[in-house]
Amino acid sequence: MTSHIEQQVQARIEAARVRVQAAKRRREELSAARKRGLAARHAAKLRHLRGAEDHAAMDQPPPTVTETVTADPGQEGEA
């Protein structure tokens, strides 16, 4: 039989273990989200650079933010 004090100590140890596991899981989730965000930003940058290269090849300036936002879908190059 364990004493009341030993039971409390064991409960505290288990609670600490749960907190550590939760913190580790949170860090892993944030790391995964960070990696996904970085990959998405990189892909967007490459799309932007590719679009700028395409416009330069056609001797056209790239569209401005206003032209891109106000143009109808599929009509960015016609604004």
C-alpha cells in the first residue's frame, strides 16, 4: 500500500509528464505548420518570378497589384 504522500507525488509526476508531452506535440505541430508556410511562400515567389519572366519575354511590364486585384479572373494580362 502506498501512502497518501506517495500518491500525490506520483500524480504530480504524471501531470508533469503529460505537460511535457503536450508541449512536445505543440512544438511539432508548429514546426510542421512553419515548414508548410515556408514551402507555400517559396512556391508563390517562384510563381511570381515566372510571371515576371513571362512578361519580360513578351516585352510587357508585369501587372500591378491594382490591375491584378481589380481584373476579372483569367483576365490579369488584359487589364
